Amino acid sequence: MAHLPQIKIPATYIRGGTSKGVFFRRQDLPEAAQVPGEARDNILMRVIGSPDPYGKQTDGMGGATSSTSKTVILDKSSEPDHDVDYLFGQVAIDKAFVDWSGNCGNLTAAVGAFAISGGLVDAERIPENGICTVRIWQKNISKTIVAHVPVTNGEVQETGDFELDGVTFPAAEVAVEFMDPADGEGSMFPTGNLVDDLEVPGVGTFKATMINAGIPTIFLNAEEIGYTGTELQEAINGDPAALERFETIRAHGAVRMGLISDVSEAAARQHTPKVAFCAPAQHYAASSGKEVTANDIDLCVRALSMGKLHHAMMGTAAVAIGTAAAIPGTLINLAAGGGERQAVTFGHPSGTLKVGAEAKLVDGDWVATKAIMSRSARVLMEGWVRIPGDSF
């Protein structure tokens, strides 16, 4: 029986924030994958090593977690006053599925650097030394993001002393601004309320803030669902019943937010919305052993991604946290002590993170103008990925 040889695709493996992903320039992909469709999805799944019923992604570049099962496609921007188009694909681990419904805020920190190194930013916009402002068009959600990338001797600077909880080693700081971060069209609060009673048949009725900012997110009070807000991964991910309960809550919240019409559709929309729970600031030991005190933070937040508790915090969910904190009366704002605030520091399983946001009332509706946080990024490997020629 004849078998096709493997093909080589230029690619770069990059850590961005607390995530890792395989980055491609669109023009480097096989022609069939340069447009959306089955061929593109099949290629990306084969690169990552999905679907894998063993849940390990051993035969691919994925790391068997939602944070490491990610792909990015970049291209010269077709939008005025933007440098690069950024398309994010979240690859399911054990299912044949690539979710294109949202952004990855963590990998956004690597987009600017890759765009500069990959020749996607005009040379005259890159300083010899200083900060290069990269204007990113996020194609999944049709939003502008601005990355401020340090440059030394005309090249992206990746090393530095900026420390990010959830990442072992320090690196160069990349400030990322999410402009008009409300995700999707319509109201930032799709139900029209800052807090709703979310009825989940068979589970219960819970207070919930459902917000479209950064990424559609459902915020719950930790105490109402039987948690403290200081949990680490194993407390949730080692409890199948808890994961099933969270997925049921997520599905019913998605219907209330108008993202799907029936809970049965949630399985095909795993990346969005996110579900998270919050609590007032308190002391706990992070997964690294670092002690986080109540004086270090304004509140505690835990979030789930692709059905599992995240080891730190998704960048897009951090935008949602910062935006919700800036709006008096949301569950996040109340957990942080209430009142008006332009920045919040929250505790997550790996430590702490500060995020700033600006929001204002316009004709009775809340509008977010921007959210900003600092991340870091580092190229781990560059060259080619190989996949069997009959993968697509």
C-alpha cells in the first residue's frame, strides 16, 4: 500500500503569556489551508495532535491542556491603520474540532513579536531601539489590539526581568491594550442586567454577571457554588462531577447570553463563553508555593477553559475581569469591594495579575473603551512542522 510522504510547513512555536501555540504566516500554509474550511482545520489538528482519545497529544505539538493546544495564523492586515491580521484557533484535545469563536489574550502578547520578526510590520515602523507599536486586527472578534513590543538593535527583545505568575522564567514586558474590548455586537451585558438569576435545571439558580468583554464570560460567586475562590487545579479538575456541573452552567449561560439557541449546541462551542467564579480577597498558597495575602489582591478569581480549571488566567478572561471590576454592581466589582476603580489586582491559581480598564455609561449602556495588561512572550522553536501528506 502506497503512503504519501510527510510535508513540511514553516512554523514557530511560541510562548505568549501563560499559553503556548504554533504560529503560522498564512502564506506559508498549504494552499488549501490558506482559506477557512475543513482542510485548514484538519491540518491544524494534525499539527497539534488531535483528536487524541488518550488526551496526551503525544503525536503532535500540543501539550494536552487548553493552554497548550492552540494555533495562530497571521497575515498582513487588510484593515486600514493596522499592521497584522490575527486569527486564533483553539484545538480540542480529544475531539475533531477547532473553535474559532473567540480570541486568546495570552497569545496576543506574542502576535506583535512574531509579526515584526515575520516581516508583517513595515520596516519604517520598527525602531532601532525602543518600543514598536503593533496594531493588530483580531479577526475572530473583529477588534483592535495594540501591542507594545520592545526592540533592541532592530530585533525583538525577548529577554528581560519582567515576571509573570504562571510562567517560570522572567522575560521582556509586553504591554497589550485591548481597544473597545466588548466581544461581539450588541450590549456588553447581553441580558441587560449587571447581575442575573441564572437558572440551571438540575443544578440550581445562581447570581451571575454575564459580560461580553475580552471574551464572553459568566461570573459566579464562589460561595454560592460551594467554593472559596482559592482552589487550585486539582480541586476542580480531579472532580468529574464538578466539571460536568460547570459545563451545564456554561451551556445554560450561553443560551441566556444569546450565543447559542439550545444547550445542545454548547459542545460545538467549547471556547466561548468562559465560566468563572470570584470571592473577596483572602490568603492562599499558589500552585508554585508562593504565598498570596489578602493585602496583595483585591479579589480572587478562578476560571475554566475548555472544560478544565485554568492553571493561571486566560488573557481574555482577565480583560473581562478588569472591565467588570470597573463597573459598579457587577459580581466582580462587589467581590473587589465595590465602588469605582480603573484597575484591579486579582489572585488566580498561579499567583496574581493586575489589569486596568476604562468603562463609561453611554445612553444608559455600559461601554468599555479599553483594557490593558502586561504579558511576555518568547520564541521556543522555529523551523518547520511536519504532518503526513494525507492529513487533509
